[in-house]
Amino acid sequence: MIGDPTWLQGLAERARIAWSGSSTPASQIKTDAAILLDALELPCRAQAWGDWLTALARLDADWFAPLDAALLNGGIQSIDLVFPDVERHVTLRLTARPKALRWLPQPKQDWTRWWLHPES
């Protein structure tokens, strides 16, 4: 488990699972890992969108780009992203496309279909 909250550390210790803080570089992850990246939570709650964009850029540089590179070069097989919300959560599984298929366009995703509340 990787993440900064003390409750996560306690959960890992209770389950006798290795734990480290989010300062662990993504490139050092070699096995299955549950990673809590909560850097966007506080700026979102405070509606501090400049801080949110800064945190997103940092997450991209520190986590998403290295994990994407590992996915593309075969270092990892898949990434499951879980996006929680008050009423629901969405889970996406990312897998590497075969090298020949990377040149073909991907189908567009209709994010509003699964993210917005059905009554929206």
C-alpha cells in the first residue's frame, strides 16, 4: 500500500502489508500495489482550482506519466483507476494496446454517460 494518511498506514500494518508514503517513486513499484493519491481532494473541497491544477500536474509528472510508460513498455500489465464521488465511484482498467494498434485512433469515450448523475 502506498499513501500518506495515517489510517492507511494503520490498515496496512494491521493486515501485515508493506506500506510506504506517496513519496515513493512510481518507477520503484514492481508488484501489485494499492496507491491512494489524494492530492486533489483538499483543493477540490476548498474550490481552489489553481491549486487543483497544480496538484494534477504534479500527479501527472510523479505518477501518471511513469505508470503510463511502464504500461507501454510492458513493465506492468494493467492499471485500475478508481474515481470516488459522494454518490458513486467509477473504476477504469487501463491496459497497453499492442504496438501495432497504438497508431490507430481509439474510440471516443462518452464520460458523461457514466460520471454524471442519471437525472442530470
